Amino acid sequence: MLTRTPRYSCLRIAQVAPLTESVPPKLYGGTERVASYLTEELVRQGHRVTLFASGDSLTSAELVRVVPRSLRLDGSVRDCLPYNCMLIDRVMRRAYEFDILHFHIDLFHYPFARGFASRTVTTLHGRLDLPDLHPFYRTFRDLPVISISDAQREPMPPVNWLATVQHGLPENLLTPRNGPGRYLAFLGRISPEKRVDRAIQIARELGMPLKIAAKVDKADKAYFDAEIRHLLDHPLIDYVGEIGETDKNEFLGSALALLFPIDWPEPFGLVMIEAMACGTPVIAFNRGSVPEIVEHGVTGFIVNSIDEAVRATTRIDSLDRARIRRRFEQRFTAEQMAANYLAAYQRLISTTQIPQTA
């Protein structure tokens, strides 16, 4: 059963998104996509939302166009730092207008936010196990932060955790297809931690086709050229490149299963719930947030090795794709995500937060 979304009085909310991609992104971009889903749902529920983002963003909120277009797609941009400083300046100039300032940009705003910390919250979208982050968060341990999974919190020093809010998608953004597909799918980035090489090995051992829809960042180009490119030259492997939102339903919905063979502490993994929205099972390695997202034997299988992944794939027909879709509707809609954020906003407004341990 879907729970009724609690009704809150109309709030004036600033959503501050990264400038790297548009909101929503044209192609790859998890943080910007989530910021878009949250913004649109808050507007739908009657809140006054202002989105600070790139000028090529599309939203029903008031859009503050900090730069003309997303920085990744602007060939004239060499250094993103000046533009991020411009973003913070635009937000600070209008900070007094909002009941809540919600940041999705990790670090840049912290030195400026202490003066209105009681109205500021930051969702941490990335990995938090990097050693250089620890002295930073110890310095700013009073500012309220939100995690996107409980696992994401584990490496952090004591900070002011306000809530864990899992991601959600608009309920009808992605829908199930008729019947299971005949190929395995990999969707995301090609990088050492995402382990597309594992997905290729699983497909080859099974003798099943694998479609790879993935972005290669500049930072991962050398890795792609040295470790992955030659693996794509196989008749079972179809590398289709980076795809956008409109292509995901067909790509995921027509797959037998999504392979999520990660080798890092994944903070959330948006593609897992995108697959579930299509009724497509997920075969995921047991790292980071995976046990919080995938229900083993219900919405997919959680595995610890390539051999386990191969065996799980042979049992994929035992999972009910209609039930997978229902579990998505029960757990991972944008309406539920917005309700959880609104509850966090209200706690922030009405109470004085005390720093907690991770």
C-alpha cells in the first residue's frame, strides 16, 4: 500500500544543483536527475521552489540561470571553479528569501552557510570514504547533512546527520515492457569502480548478449583505452555508448536483468531503481548501498563473486517482474522521496540539531 504524503504548509525552498549537467541532464548525471525529480515533485505539492542551475535546465520551478549551459557540454569551459563561485554568490544574494536552502553540490558552500545553518541542508551524493574529506567534515560538523543510504555514512567522522533519504523516481517515468528480454544490461559509467569488465565476463561465461550503455569520463579515458576497449570486440558485446532519459525505458525494460557488478562503496545506485521501475531484476555485487536497495530473491540477487552472478542469472526467471514493479512503487517513488525530504526540512526548521555519531 502506498502511504499518503503528509501535507506541509507552503515552504519557500531553494534547490541548488551542480552546474556540470543540466537539470535534468541531457545524458548521464545522477545528482542532477534526482534534483530535478525532487524539484518537480515539491512544485507539484504546492511549494514555492527556486532552482539554481545551468541555463539549459528545464523546470516548473523558478529557474536561476547561473551559466548559459551545462559546463560539461560547453566546449569553452576549462575550469569549473570560477562558475561554482558564481553559483554560490547567486545563492547567497537571495538566501534571506527562503525557508530552506537545499544544496546538492557537496563542498563549495560550507564556508558561507554557517550564518543560516538552521535553514541549510546538504545532500551528500558521493562517496565519503576518501581521506581528504574527513578533516573537512570535522571542521564543518555542525552543518546539517543528509545521506542517501545508511551505508554511505559508515566512513564519516561524527557530523550532524539529519536523515537518510533514498532516491525516488516519478512513478510513471519508466514502465514495464511485455515479457523479459533476451540480453543483459549494463548502464552507467565505465570506470574502475563500476567494473564493466565483470559484466562482460559474466555475459561471456553465460553465452548471453550484453548491451552496455555507458559514459566514459575524461578521467577514465586512459582506463577505458587500456583495460576495456579490447573487451568490446566480441560478438556478444554491444557497446551503445551514453544514452539519455528517453532511451532508458526500452534499454532496461527489454533486458533480462541489469548487471550492477560494482567494486566500491556505492552511495546509492540510481540505475538499480530505474531497472526496478521497468520490472527488470538486478544482479548486484554486495557493496555499499546494495543490500538497502535490492531485496534478495524478490527484486534481484545480491552476489559476492562472478560465479555467484552467473548462477543467479540462470535463476532470474524465478523472479516476478510485476512484483518487482510493485516494490518500486512501494519504496522508490519521487512522491515518497519528497515526503521524506519535507519531514527533514520540518525537523530542521522546528528543532536545534545536535551533532550525532555516524
